Amino acid sequence: MLPKFRLETSIMWMMVGIACILIIYPIGVLIFNSFTIDEWGKPLIYTLDNYARIFKTGRYLFALKNSLTISFGVTFLAGILGITLAWITARTNTPLRGKLEPLNIIPYFLSPMIGAICWIYIVSPKIGLLNVWVVELFNLEHAPFNIYSKMGIIWVMGLFWAPMFTFS
């Protein structure tokens, strides 16, 4: 016995097929081309030289090191903050912990871009409110905080990823 034809199911499978074509095909072409060297007038050569060249070039290794440093730093900071907040709200009888729990999910509703812009206004080396106050208060020559550094990136991203550890 054949199942009944349903318009909703047919439309859903058609959309799945279109999405697969629009997503999987370009990724497949990208992966295929990464294994080939195509020179005008010569036959197509399949090789791993493109990948070997990446690991021999200093700027790719520098970018890989930066990416790994930032990702491990963000994971560590978000883990510490998220686990601490989860422990405070779930395992202690801290005053106002009922008010703290809903505040933990605020980053879910804010775009990380909004958070980055806010932190730029707070800790930017030249115009950041906190830096301006600290420089004037202690009569410093340079701003002590820099949101554009690796630590600044880790700080902002860690704050926005902390709720992932809070509710997992």
C-alpha cells in the first residue's frame, strides 16, 4: 500500500533538495578544486600540494596560531564564567539568585556585534569611556586596556559564549 500524497511533504522534500544543491554543490566544488592544479593548456593534475603550501607559508601558520589561541582562550573563559554562574544559581542559596538566572540568558537575545560595539565604546584605546577615565584619573600616557588585542577579543567572545556553559 502506497502512502498518501501530501502537498506539504512534497514541498518540504523539494526545499530540502534545493537547499542541498545550494549548499553541498559549492562545497563539493571547493573541495574538488582544492585537490587540483589547473594550468592553461595542460591536463588537470590531482595533488596535495595546495595543502602542503598552506603549512609552509608563515602567514597561514600565524593565522592558525591566532585562531587556536583565541578559540582556546574563549572556551576557557566562557567555561569558567558559565560553570561559575550555573553553580551559583543551581547549588547555592545566594541572595537574589532568582534574579540572576534570567540575566544569564541576556547574551542569547543580543547580537555579538552589538556586544562588540558596546565594548568598543567602553574599552577602545582612544575613545573608550573606561580608558579615558583611567588615563585622566591616574595621569597615564597610554590607555591600559585595548579591546582590539587578543585578550580583548577573548574577553568579549567569552562573555557572549558563557551562557552556553550555563545551560548545558
